[in-house]
Amino acid sequence: MRHVGRGVLSSLAVGCVAGCFAWGLTMSADASSLTGKARLEPVPFSALSGWEQDDHAAAFQAFLLSCRSLTTQDPALRPAQKPKADLLKVCRKALDAGASLTRDEARRFFDTHFQPFSVIPVTGEGFLTGYYEPEFWGSREKTAIYSVPLLARPDDLVTIAQGETLPGLQAGLQAARRTRNGYEPYSDRAAIEDGALGSKAKPLVYLREPAEAFIIHVQGSTRIRLIDGSVMRLAYAGRNGHPYTSIGKLLVAQGVMDLESMTLEKLMGWLKDNPEPARALMRQNRSYIFFREADELSPEQGPIGGAGIPLVPGRSLAVDRSLWAYGLPFWLDGQLPLSLDTAEPLQRLMIAQDTGSAIVGPARGDFFFGSGEAAGTRAGLLRHPTRFVVLQPKSRT
């Protein structure tokens, strides 16, 4: 969910003098956000392998969803970099064009109104993971089988705006508890599970397994099939502000699993088969997520992303919101795994519509696969080096 700084522009002295100003571009990244993190190198569309073959009409549909939200200034669920005027101008042109563009017409739209820039991190390389909307069984009432709660947002939780802090709190905390005497750090996962919130912890639904609740916390949304046959949608409503810790990485560091053979199914199996060690492991991730019932969503819509709009399977991308604006198109060039041993080329136009606590860096993304078990399997396999190319809007089109 993200404008190029003076340091980046100076490192692109030849490229930008010959390119950016000639094309009449205004970067849709904050003037300082990429400084010291990445440089942007202009490239022609002809240099993007697979560009001609992609389904640009599908990407355009996802882009329209972002444009409707950006142009009406709908509030984002997790605010990102503010979009520049040129992105809003292109959005208005997209809305004028309508939703019925063919693949070729949509490709020409992107060709006409955007210029690709390779995102080259100062250190490391581009990296892509996957995520999805889990689907589990649950009950609105606590029972002997369904006893693990997903909680609504407490009324004393204060979300701290990105880059800001509150008096008496250490920098980096992204939420706090409001008290009569000011603010204090919010309870972490272990304390919340042990009942620290008291009556403020209002369950929305109950699940069977702590591992199911944990996976939902990591993914940020869920579909719950209730025992009465109905389906309940839950969306992200806030977090306790503590840093996110990957339990998968902890298991690898402990020698319990190796990264190359780890899958979501294997991880879930271990968590369920080892309840006490799993409980201790999950508590090392101090971050805790709160939810709301998203009854505004139709069954065919994806979950709500950080931009505040439904996600589109295979076209919505989670990005670092401190660096990029929502609505920016990104071209990804890498591998899309089909199993632990096989993969197909990934050459696809995505739209920045989400963010995540673990999605940090200029060429770091999370690919939304959709809902349900099959999507979860695909998402769990994706952790691959990937080339990121951001499409920046031209200022004169």
C-alpha cells in the first residue's frame, strides 16, 4: 500500500534527465520515501517479458476499483503514501473509459498513461510471498468444540498513524491503550490470550483450533462457515501495535522444519499436533489482530484490503505502505510455484491494494491468491525472488 527522493534522483542522473523529464513524469512516491532504499530505472514496455500476453483487461478492472476509491477519497483501512495528482488524473481517465475495455484496449491505456521503472533495492533483491483468505468452520456461541475466539476491536485501542508516536510511548509502536492518565502500550498476544482485556474482549466467533485463529491473524481476514449453514465474513479492524514475528522462521531456526519443504499444510499440521509447544511458539509473535463482521461483502467479493476495497484474486498486491501509494500498478516478473518442485512463469500486472506488517521494503510484495484451501496451498508455496517494476503515471498524456 506508496515518491522518489532527491538522493534517488541524483543516483539516476543520466536516466532521469534523459527519461523522467522527457516523458513528463511525476513520481507517485513521497519525495523522500525511497531515499537510501531503492533506485528507479526507466525501462520501455518492450523490455517487460510477457507484457503483450498478459490479461490487461483483468488488471484494468482491479485498477478501476482503486480509482473509484481514490477519486472519492474514501478512507483507507491502513493509510499508505498519499497518491500524487497525476495518479488521480489517470484514474479519472480510467473511470471515463469505463469497465468494458478489451485486453488490447486496456494494454494501450497502460502504455499511454504510464511509464515503467525497475525497482532496484540498494541491498538485496525483490521478494514475493503469497497470502489468501482462510476458510474455517466456526460458531457464534462458545461450545465444547468451538472455543477459540476471534475478537472485536476494543474501545480503548488507539491506532497510531504511520511515522507518528504518542507521549510516553516508544517509537515504533503502532497502537496504544487510552487510559485516564494518558497512553500505554497495548497488551501483547500472550496477555490478551490470558484475559488481560477482560470485558473489552468481545468475541465475534469461535473456532476449533488455536492454529486456525493464528493463521487468520496472519492473513487478516476470513470466511467462517457457521454450524447453522451460513457464512460469516470477518475483516481486519486493528492490531495491538506490537511487531510481527514469523513463527515459520522460528521453526526453521530451531531445526524443526526446513524452509525449502515448508508448506502451509505442514505448518498447520505441526501446530495442531504439538499444542503446548505451538502455544508457546505462537506467543512469540506478540502482534494480535482484531476484527469486525464484514456483512457488506457479497460472496463473490474478496476480503477488504488495506486500501479499504475488496481484493481481486491474482491482481491485488500488498506492498510497503510507507513507500508506495495504493492504486499504483506493478509489473511482476518471477516464478509462480505449482508445487514444491514445479513452477510456471509469473509475468503479470498487479495493483497495490493492500499492505502487511511483514511487507517491508521497496521491492517486497504479497500476492493475493483468493479464498479457501486451494488458494492457501498456492499462497504457502510462494516465497520467491521477483523483479518489481512500478508503473508511474505520466504527467502529460
